[in-house]
Amino acid sequence: MKPRKHAELIKAWADGAEIQIKYTDGWCDWCIGSSPNWLDDDEYRIKPEPKPDVVTYYSIDTDGVWWRTYQTDNMKPNIAIAFDGETGELKSAEVLK
């Protein structure tokens, strides 16, 4: 007997995975607490884990020169810049003391 088209996703959903359904404008979360329809013509996936934000640290000296700092550097960073892991857009810029 041939397994159902979405058999692996159904098993993952039964084990607690969050499921998304594809619409014309992109992926949408399936309503938590309700069972997906699992129609053969629809496309489903396990909801991907969000990408983490990217934070970069810099030290700016009194001449206005920026130095990217790493944990191994002796310079203490005084600026932290965070970018959204999903969109790549600037999320925050913080002056460190």
C-alpha cells in the first residue's frame, strides 16, 4: 500500500511539530489546536526555526575610527549593532558603557 502524500508531515504534526500551509502569497501558520486538512492538492511544511539576529560589536576611538571588535581583542566594544536574522534589516544600535 502506498503511503499518503503528506504521511511524514502528519507524523511530525502528531509529534508536536508546527505546520504551515502554502497560499498564493506565501506560507501561513496552521491554527494551533485544530487539525490540518491534509488535502492532496495543498502544500504543507514544518514551520522553520527563525533565524537568529546578527549582532556586531565595534569600538569607536576619539578620532571617529571604527574598529570591529571580537571577543579575543583587548579593545572593549562601545557600540552594538543588531540586524534582524530574518529580514537583514537594522533592528537596533546601542551605545555600550
